[in-house]
Amino acid sequence: MGERISEKYGKEPGILTEYMDFLVEKRELSPSTAYNYYMSLRSLAKYLKHERAHLDCAPDEVVLHRVSIDDMASISETEWKRYLSYYCYTLKEKPSSFALRISVVHGFYNWLAVKTSSDPIAFIMDTQRPAKEMKEQKTVTPALEKQICDSLNSREFATRNICIVKMFLRCGIGLQEICDLKLEDVELNNIRVTDAKGDIRHVPLDPETKEALDEYLGCRIPPIDGKNTLFVSKAKKKMKSDSIGKMLRKATRSGKSSIHGITVRDIQRTAKINMFTTEKSEGELFAISKVKSKYYFRNILKNTDISENI
């Protein structure tokens, strides 16, 4: 077995790093997601130490050495309420971030209850996450896809960016996965994708995406580091996911009004819908996507008019 995530990212030994290993090895979360959960739980551990030791510094500045089961399991209802108040009212955390914070804590204390053969802490489990503000979800129809590509066509690196959009939208490949693609991943009619866990899948390219990729390969500039990165930035280096996200936001803001407000999440969601509406079996869908649950595609279609994509 290779290096555990706790050995690579854990800032101190203890129950929180053990939970981070559990999230990756048993729950099969990506290392980056598990690390974010771990950091959220560290903030709770820091706050508890701050309260109990009556420290003068801010909770985020508290230094942790080892976090034990008792450190977390002995939380009182008063400490929990003050912790929530600190992040909600003092730091004014966004409702979405605050809801995720509560969800992460719920998951940890459920796991801790199983580990210690005890009942989950009622006042934590009874804490409701704030209701999410429902935002309009947009589906990127073929007509809107063309408008996005038309907007990109008048910009620098149009051939590269249009290829990325088509691959992102039509193949269901994630932003970071697109950044990690190499020349040798280009197959005859497929693209070989390696996810954050090292799992490989072969994603078929539809004719338009294949044509866009061939056009890009004809003008691709090799990176200066000598690596075989497929998509190369203006600085002749491997592209970063935030750069692609920024490129997409600029394209949707500067194009026709009908594509204003389309987000990266809208494009990702449309890609999954497009995959679902093809004549592929569930087994084929699982093989070319990162989805492991048969319920995922059904859930993502809720409140969606798939006729828009046909």
C-alpha cells in the first residue's frame, strides 16, 4: 500500500487524521475532498482548545499537537452552540459553507459513534443545516454551446479553448482531469482519463469533439518543461483548472445575453445529462464516467427538461 493521505497531508497525529484516511480508503472520497473535510474538523478542534484553555489568540491561530478521541467526544452543547455562532455570526460564513461545515461534523460524529460503540451526540445530530438558496439551474443546449464557442472564437487561443469546452461538455471530463491530460492519452476515437485516485477510464469522443481536438493538435505549441501536457497555457506550461474556469466565465459574460450566467457547474451538470440521454447501458455509463451509483443519473435529472438537449 502506498503513502496514506494522513502521512502526506496530516498536520498532527490523532483521530482527525485517522478519519481522513477512512474517507479516502473506505468512503472513496478524493484526497482533496478528504483534506478539506479534515481542515474543517481541525477548525472545530482548534475552537474547543481555545475555549477550554481560555487562550487570548483567535481560534484559527491555535496550535494543535495531537487531537484525541476524548478531545472531540467530550464536546458540550454550549461549546457546540458557541462554535456555530462564531462561524455564522462573527465570521459571517456563507450559508453554503456553513451548511457544509455542519454536514462534515455530522459525518465525523456518526463515524466516531460507530468507532467507539456509542450513540451519536444528539445535540449535534439535531442541528439542521441552513436551507440552501435555490438558484436557477441552466442546461447548456446545443444552441447555447454554439454561442459559447462563438464567443471564444473571437479570443486568443480559440482553437484550444473550443476543444476544452467540447471535451468538458460532451465527454463529462472534469476540469482537473482535463488539465492532467497528456498527448499519449489521445487514442483513435477515445481519450484516456485518469482521475484523482489513479483510476483510468476510456471516454469516447463524438465526431465534433474529435474534429476540435484534431484541429487543436495541428496548432498546439509544446510546453517549455518538455512534458507531454495536452493543453498548454499562454506561458507554455500545463493549464490550471482555475484558468479554464476563468476562461469559461469570460466567454459566457462577453457573449450573447442568453449565455450570461451559465456557470462551470451548469456545464458539468449538462454533460452528465447528455450522457444519460444517450443510448448507453448503465454499465457503459459507469465505465466512462466517475459515477459509481446507479441513482446518480436519475437524481441529476430532477427538475430538468431533458427534451431541451434532444
